[in-house]
Amino acid sequence: MVREIIQVVYARKPVDWHEIESGSRPDCGETIPTQVSETRETTEAEYNAFIARPLAKREWLAGKGGYQGNIKQAIALVCPGRETLYVDPSGSDYGRYVGRAVVADKEQRNEH
């Protein structure tokens, strides 16, 4: 099964939602070809905890992410009614790179 490649802009080592949001805007960084290696479904409380402290250690991130060839591997963090985030811990156990997919229609993004 071939996984879709999406374009994502990542914030590097963001400390909170503000840094995720500002660092992952399409006009703020380079778009990186990304494949979702796994999907993590979260509750609203779990999602909020992640965006409040993306650099906190999380066992479910340990040893994941990085690149396969020129394609970044990321975990899709999903929560009903919230924008999907893409997390590449690059082998670490925290949100080293947290990004958002580049979408053609900016109205597709949900507010946090």
C-alpha cells in the first residue's frame, strides 16, 4: 500500500500552541514532503495537553519519525473538530518538529 505524500510546514522545537501555529504557517517555512507513518487519535484533553507542551516527553513518540529517503515520516495527531497536526520526533520522545499540512483553501483550517 502506497501512502500519500502531503506537504507540511513544521515548527522546530515549539514550546506551545503559539509557536506551533506561528512556525507552521505556509509563509513561514519550507514545505516538507511527508508521509504519515501512524495516526494517533486523541481526546480533546489529550490534544490540548500536547499543544500546550509539545516538548514534554511522551512514550508514544519515542524512536519514531525521521526520514525515509527524502520523505519525512510523521505521526498524525488527530482529534474530532480540531486540525490534524503532524509530529516528527526524529527519534526523540518529544515533539521536535510539529507541523500543519499546507491546504489550498485557508478556510479548511480549524481554530484552536
